[in-house]
Amino acid sequence: MLNKSITSPKSTQPNDNINLNDSSKHHFGSKALIITAKNEISKKNYDTALSILKGINNEASLQEVIFLQAVCYMHMKDYQQALKLFKSYNIPQNPSTLMSICKCYCALQDYEKALEYLNSCIKINSHYIQAYFLRGKLLIELRRYDEAINDLVKQKHPSAFLLLAKCWKNKRHYDNAVKYLEKYKTTANYHEKYLFELGKVQYCFKKTVEALQVFEILYRKDRGNYEVGYYKSKCLMWEKIYEEAELLLEKIAQSCENEELANRALFRIALIKMEKFDFFASFFAIRRVKGVVKSGKKQFYQKFIEAAYYVVQNNFSTAIEYLTTLINDNIYPQGLSKCLIFRGFSYFSIKDFDKTIFDYQQAESISPLDPASLFNYKISLAITNIFNKDYPSAYKILGSEFFKRFSNPMWPMLKIHTKIFMMSKNITHILDLQNDIRGLKLEKNCEFYLLGAFFLYLKTDIELAFKKINKSLKMSDKSSFLSYTIRAFCFINFKMYSEAAEDLTSALCLNEDLKTLRAYRSLCYYYCDNEKDAMDDIFCIFDVGDYNAMLLSVYMLVVCQKYEKALEIVEHVEKTDEILLLKAHCYLLLENYDESISTLCQRCNNTDHDIFMIQSLKSHTFLSQGPGILINHIFSHWYEAVSNFLNLQYDTAINIFEIVLENINDTQDELIFADNSVFESIRLEILYNLAICYIFSSTQSNLTKASELIEVILELSQSNQHPFIYILLAITEKGLKNTNKLQKTLEKLIEISSEMYTNFISHREMRLNPVFYENKFMENMEYFCIPGFENLFVRPIVRLPMLPPPLEISDSYEALINLLRIEGPIIRPEVPWLAKVNDKYMFTDEMIDDISSFKSESAVNLKNEA
């Protein structure tokens, strides 16, 4: 800024060219008031003077009155009003007026405008020495040093030598700067001023040791000279003597009445704190700055320090807002690279990798990236390639020698992830990657156990996977939807559907876009008898609008036995072969056989077996020509076995039922919702059918097998309070003449149902009809008399073909691999602006875990700033 002596209004006097004598001849009263006003101005009573001047209405004195009013406004620092009066048509634009206008613009720091009026002044009066001197100062403010030198070199005043030294200092010419300081020293008795300016020149040319000695001498003489103290602190900062510098700056900030200098001290304190990585203290130092900061550089650092504070607070969204403003405004181009690096770091931390890449590329176009930022940049490139499923490119980046100097576990973890994605079609090859993990020296943290649980789940070692994932969740301070999903899948395997639904809900809360998880959760709800939430999830899947999602939702409605609802929504889906099959299946399960057949006929081919079996089911003849598309091999064999039973071909029926049981077991092995309550009931029904086939064949060996099967049924059904089953067991034990077992069975029957016991021993007619799962189709089925027990009747259990749950174990593998791709490894950015203490980063006031063995070069050098 210009020296105060130039901008101070006290050096501006009334216009000497105004003819007061002529005015006084005719307006003695006005003249007296003007004289009074001038006296008040000389006493600095500008308000009083202005009040007097506003009361003068004499036309002849108008020019002088307006000029004096302008002078008052200038002294009162109302420069805009002063300018308005100085430039009014009543005031002649002579050198004195033009100089006053120039000084007002100087006070407003509009140096271009000030120079314009000053040049006009010099044009009118080319011998106006003070104008040349002032123009030199203005040109220095405008950094037009050669022009300033041209004006000032003509002056022989000591102050001109001082300004010339400043010009040469700013032109980075040390010898000439010192030469003019020496001239200043020899022509004026300003030894202390000379030393002060010499110290500033020495500091400017990084001769900080010599400068510090000079400022020490001056500061010992006058500890109240805060400007000297400020420059001493700058030298101390350069020499990294931060504690002493900070104490001195704090004294200046608290005691100095010059607000501008106090603010400069606070900026220096803030920069020291940043240099020491104390972002909190830096932020609060900046908050102490008073008034409006006008310097573009200081405005930059004010916002930049606030942005850095929000970065270390993990408030990345706010930090990004501040940094984006700084980048867009570009008020301090030298700070652009820092802003881009901090914003790139923030984007990296919130996983916005496209923007991370853009910022680092922009920063790199300004200057080479520091190693830490280069690490984050390369990781972002790799992750972007993974998102785009360009795994070879990602793997190539991660295989670079560059990463080997970092102990940050993010890159080896990401490398393993990439290998998993490259081998996603072959689970065996993925499992081989466990050897790669064993070769890495990874800390046993939450991510380590998460990856371990992932591999164990793929190996179907569910119990150990469950233990590992619990460890991971317990250790983690950040929620992971992948972790919750792995544990949910373990719970599903344990048939703990309520717990699984809870974990899937946690995963969906973290990422509501994981629509696939709703399919798993809906079935968990269904098997927990929570029909409402199951339906909500299914309809949410349908609302995705994608054909596959709609197909899945219709299928799941059929699985959940909501046939009418399924028929309702299929009307809104394209009538593909898959949709027509599901529609036909719904009609069949509703026993609307004709509509089922009619729908099947809309398909082009491969429906003959299904149509034949549906007609057979309608007539309860249970004939089969082999598996169809709608009625699979399990149910076609089932019907074939029942048909053989009806035709008294018990051995054939037994063989076929055993095939059915084997098929059920094989199918269940592939399902993640294996052994659910529905299919457990179906298994019990087949076992029951086998048992009555063995009973009807009446051989001793078959009765023994029947007895064994009934024991299995009682064990598997969990609720053994089934009187019909105990009556069948009693029949087999009686046929085998196992008196003791028969007695125990009858005792159990008495406990369960004394009425049934009485009916049994009294040989009363009974129809044995155990129900393992609701089955309306059985209502019209014929009963058959048990051989040797004319009063007891049974019938084989037959049901219409049910759909298995749509989700296989392989689907869960695919889901987990996809979630691994979406979630990625834990974000561990390299921190470019922090050094390490004891091999750990100092992040604000706490130590954080070591994430890099490579000590990054600082991207932020703050020594010379502000």
C-alpha cells in the first residue's frame, strides 16, 4: 500500500487560485463563515467545519465552499463523496484539485485511476515535483518498476532513494537496491530507517541470517516497534525457529493497534501452524483476523486454511466447496496447484475417482505431482478401470514398481481384488489367491478379516467365515455393506432368517442401490412369516423397471405363493416365454388347468410333456411322459411314482420315490436357501410316501425300512406330536412283532391323543392324513386300505409343482464379487502435506495408523507465503 503521508488528507490545502478577496467585497458574512470553517479544519473538527460550510448559500463563494466540503469529506475518509465534489463542474480541474482526486483514489487503492488523474496533473504542470514523487509511488504499487525508476531517479530527496531501493529490490537486483540504501544513509540522518530497509532487502534476497541480526538490533532498541518485530518473525520462520516466531507474532497480534499489521501477524501464525500440521490452530488463528482482507494472496490463504481445516475434519463436502471457489476465482494463481491437490485428496476420500483423476491431472499440468498425490492418482485410475471392467489395465497399473515403496495396504488389496474380478467365472482359481494374501505382510485389521471371510464363504466353510466376519465387524469403525452381506449369507445358511434380514437391512441402509439384496431379504422375511415386508421388497425389485428385475419379482411372488398377485403384474410385462411359463404355473397352482394349458399353448414348442401332465393332474391319474419345462424332473417323477402306487407297483414306486428324494437333495445343494421350511416339508412328504409304499409291500424287510423311515420323519419334523405318524409306526412294529417298541409307541400315542389311541386299539375306522405343509390339492385324493388293517386308510401325498427359491449359492458368490467391486478396499489415501513422526502421520492433534513407508515430499511449501 502507499505510504500514509501520501494518502493523508492533511497535506491537501484549499485551492490557492480561488479569489477570496473579490468574494469578500460583496459577501462579508459568507467570508467570515468560510474563515471559521477553515479554522475548524485546521483543528481537525471536520464535522463542525462541514456543518458550517453546508450553511453557506452564497453563489459567489460556491467554488470555495464545495472545495472545502470535499476536503472535509476526504479527511473524514468518505472518499466517494469527496470525489463527487472534487469532480463537480463547479470546481476547476487544476493541479491542486487533480492531486486531491488522485489522493482519494489512492486511499481507495484504485491506483490505476489515481495514476490517470496524476498524469493529468503533470500534463498541466510539468514542474510539479511532488506529483512526480507520488507517481513513482503509484507505479511501484502497480509493479511498473522501470517507469517508477524513471520518475524517481530525477529526484534527489532521501525518500526517493528509499523508493528506488524498493524498485530494485522488487526487480531482484540486490546490488542496486543496496546502492540506493547507502545513498539514503549518507544523505539523511535516518540510520534506524536505513537499517530497517536494509534488513527487508536482505530478507527478500534470502540473506536471512544477516537480516535477522539487523532486526535484532532494531528490536532491542524499541520493543514497541511491531513492524520490526514482524520482520524479525519472518526471518525466524525462514530459519524454522517457529516457537520464537510464533511468540513474537502473538504479541504483535494482541498488542499492535495497527489492524493491518496485527492481521498480517495472525496470517503468519496460521502459516506456522500449517507448517507444523496443526490445521485446527491454523484455522482458529485465521478466524481472529479482523475486518475485510483486501490482498488477493491473503484472501486465498484465508479460504485455503479453512478448506484444509475441513479436510482434516473429514468434512470433505464443505472442503470441496471452499476449494472449488478458490479454483474458479483463481485470485492467487500460485496457489492453484495446492487447491487441486487438496480437492483431489478430498474427492479420493469420498470415492469420487473421476473427479480425483481430473484434479490430479490439472495439478500435474502445473508442476510434477508429489509421490503421495501420484499414489492417489494411480489408485484412482486403477479403480476407474475396475468400475469399467477393464481389469487388465487396472492390474497393469497396480503391478507398477512405483507402488513398492509404499507400505499402504490399499494397493496390494486392490491388486488382489482385481485378480478376483479377472477370475470371477472360476471360483477355484479365486480360492487359489489365498496364497497371494498369505505372502503379504498385512496388518490383521477389519479388512484382513473381511477378505478372509470372503474366501472362506466361497470355500463353503460357513462357520469359519462367520467367525471371521464377526471379527471384522467388531474391529471396524466404518460400516461395510459387504461385511453385512457376508454375515447375512452365513445366517441364511444357518437358517437364521431374522438375523439375516437385519444384516441385509444394514447393508441396504449403506447403499440403497443394491437391489439384488432385496431378493435375498424378501425370502428371509417370507421364511420368517413376515409377509408384508417380503412383498414390499419384491415390488421394489419390480419397480426397477428392468425386464430381468420384473421377471425375478414375478418368480418370487410364485415362490411366496402369491399367485393372484403374480398374475396381476405379469400383465405389465412383455409376454416372453419366461413370463408365459410363470403365468401358466400360477394358473396350475390355482388349479385352473384349462387356463394353464391355454397359456402354455402360446409358447412355440417344448410344452407337450407339461400339457400332458396337467391334464393328468386334472383327472388325478398322475401320468407322466417325462419332465417338461414347467413341471421339472422332481415332480414328473413324483407323479410317476404315485401312478405306480395306484397301480399296486410298490417296488417301482419305491425306486422312483428314492430318485425323487435324491433329486431334491441335489437341488438343495445348489440353493442358498437350502432346507427351507417348504422344501423340508416336501422332503418329509416323499419320506412319508416311501414309508407307506414299504408298508403296502408287506415284506419284513420293507416293514423294517418303513419303521426306520418313520423314525426319521419324527426326528426331522421337529414336532413329534403327530398321532397319525405314531399309528403308522405302531403298524410297522406290530407287523415286525417288536412288542417292546410297540408298547412304547402306543404310550407315546396316548400322550399325544388318547382319542386316537382308543380308536386304534378298538379297530375303529380311521383315515390317516398327516399334513406337513398346506396342500389343498389333496382334498379330493382317494384313500387306500392298509393291508392287514381294514379299518385304517392312507393315501400318498401329492402336490402341484412348486418353484424352488430362485437364488443359488453360485448367485451369492456372484453377488459378493459384485459388492466387492462396488465397495472396493478401504480408502487409505496417501497424505501429501504431512510428514511422519515415528513412522506415523501426524494428523491434527492425534496420530493415525501408518499408511505409507515412503515419506512424501510436501506439496505445500508455506515458508514464503503471505
